[in-house]
Amino acid sequence: MNAPQPDPTLDNFRTIADAIATLFYPHAEVVLHDLRTQKVDYIANNLSKRVMGDDSSLEDMLSEDVSERNIGPYEKLNWDGQKIRSLSSVLRDAGGRPLAVLCINLNISLFENAKAALDLFLSPGKLIPQPDSLFRDDWQERINTFLHAWMRERQLSLNLLTRDHKRELVLALHAEGAFKGKSASNYVANVLNMGRATVYKHLKELKD
């Protein structure tokens, strides 16, 4: 006995399901429910162990009172105990009647584990203050601190600095005494991606 042919009315929705599942592979499953048959019509990247033809039990979606387009996101638990974040979209025909529901199920357990690892790694709990014996004469640290505070006040970043910005910054660093450190001129030139000669030129302008 031949299996029933898929209803071509839902072909575009199946294509969308495949596209979403491919983009977020292997973390997303997309399930298409046919509201007319109340059956699962299609599953892309099956994570839930559901089977096409399973009962959908979405009769409430056929009510005229249903006005939602997107329902969620909401969380549920998968068969393997992993946490799933889901969003369901009600798809309508040309007459505005509910035709199908597209459910996107995103496995967020991996992201939660990664977040927990990052939180642990980046936790400031085990940090100590900078030791005076190491940082008392750390002119590079002082230059970095002043440089980024200067850019933050002007809502700039290193890759957005113009030639005039760099000149202004060199003069501001000089006013802070940043060039008293040995090799400070070379360091500033490297950080600002400019030639040492240009740094010396700006500093000479001050002396002149």
C-alpha cells in the first residue's frame, strides 16, 4: 500500500522548516502541524522523537477566538532531560483561517552549559588587587587606562580614530606624562597604528 502523498498546500512551510533547522543545526527542530488533520505533517531535524502522523491535539487553534500569530517563546523539557525553548507560529490560508502551526524547538542546554562555564571562568571572586610591587611603575598599564577612558568619553574605538584623533590623543597622553616611560613613544605608535616619526612630530610641536 502506497503512503499518502504530502499535501502540496504546505510545501512552502516544509521548505521554511528545513531552512530554519539547517541554519541552527544541530540545535533546532522544526515541527509542522496540519490543523485540518490535527496531525504532525513534517519534522525537520528530529530532536523530540516525534513521528510524522502523530496526533497534534491542537483543536483549540481552530477557534475563531485565536488571534495570535506567534506564541512564545516558552520553555519545556525534552525526552532526554534537556531544556528546550520553543516558539509556535500560527500559519493561515489566504482567507485568514488557521491552516497550520510551525513549532521551532531550540535546545538551549548547550548554551546554558557554556554560559555557566564562562561565568565560572570570568568570575572576579578569585581576583586580587593589582600588586603595587608589580604595577607601581607600569607605564603601559597607565597608558592603556588613559587611552581607553579618553576614547570612551568620545564614544570612539581604536579602529575609528582619525588622524586628528590620534594627534589629539598623543598630546593628551603627553599632558598626562605618559611619555616619561622608556620606549613609551614606540608603544603608543604601535597601539595607535601610526609611525614613530609621526608621534615624535606631534611631540616636537609641543616643544616648539
